[in-house]
Amino acid sequence: MKIISLSILSIALSVSLSARENPFEPTDHFLEQKEIIIKANEQKKMQETQDAKNKIAQEMEAEKLLAEKKAMEMAKSKQEAEAKKMAMEKAKAEMLVKKENEKKAIQMAKMKTEAVAEKVVMKKAYVPEIKENFKVLPFVKIYVVDDVLTIKVDTKYKLLNQDILKPVKKLLFDFEGKVSFYTVRKDIISESFKSLAVGTHMEENYFRVVIDLPEDIINYIEKVDSKNGIITITKKK
């Protein structure tokens, strides 16, 4: 019995010694370090995955904020454009109203001026009793009443000069105006006046009315009303 127990103890000691002497057998410290490294790698991988997810989320949030900013800027730009358009339309409408009011005011003033002028002419201007008249041109009329000859010229043509030609017994009246027409000549059936003629001098910017008299010019009196465009020639009695 003692012999068997010693044999078993010898075998156990042999196996234990054999295990300690194997250099390739992993130790407990090695296994612990290995487990620590594995866990550290797993944690690192998890952290990298989480960082990647966070980065994607941040980029998506940044894109969302940028899109919202652009949308707000577009909305603001649109509002400013609409406000500018409305302001321009309002200004245009006000300008049209202003022009219309100015036009009406000018027309009213013109009508008032014409009414006053017409009233003054009716009150003061000499209007002879017409027995014979010549509408020489649209803007020149000549009336003859006995010993009085009246020349009526549109007031927009101002009298520039008047002259007499004694040797040929003619009265000359020059009016400012660059108008084109053929020379007009008319005989006057009157003992006091012989004939008349109206001719243009376009190159010198005036036209002339000529009255031909049968007697010496000293026997006639001229009266000029430049304001109303009226000239009267009266034979002395």
C-alpha cells in the first residue's frame, strides 16, 4: 500500500515539473493582458463608430441650418422685391395723378386767360361794320368800310416794322413769322384804297402786307393795336 501511494505522488510531481519546464505554455499574466487589449480594441472601435455617427448627424444638422438660412434669405429677398415693386407702382400712380392735375390746372388757366382776353377784346377792340372783306390767308383778314381799311392778323405773328413808300403811295407792314405761301394780290373796290398784296420772306423770317393807295400818304392816318393784331388806316376827310 505504501508502495502504490509513493508511485502516484511520483507521477504527480513528474507531471507538475514537466508543465513548469514548457516555455510555450501561455501564462495567466499573458491571458489577462490579451483580454485587456481585446476589450480596448472593441471600445476603440465602438468609439470610432459613435464618432462617425456624430459627425454625420452634425453634417446633416449643418445642411439643415444652411437650407433654412437660404430659405429665409430667399423669402426676405422676395418680400423686398415685392415691396420695391409696390413702391414703384405707387410712385408711378402718384406721378400720373400729379401730371393729370397739372394738365387740368394748365387747361383751366388757359381757358381763364382766353376768356379774359376775349372779354377785353370784345370790350375795347375796334370792330368795324363789314361791308367788304378779304380773307387773304387763314391768318390775315382785311376789312373795308367806307374810308377805313382794317388789317387783322393772328396775334401770334407780331408786328416787326411799318414803313411808307411815298413815291409809289404804299404802306408796308412786316410781321414776324416763317410761313410759306404764294403771294396774294387783291384789288379793292373803293375810292379810298386801290389794292393790297401779301408776300412772304421766309429766308428772313417775316411776311409783308402792302396797301396801295390812290392818293398821297399824307391824306391817311394809321392806328396800330399790336396787342390785338389790328391795324386801321383811315382816309382823312
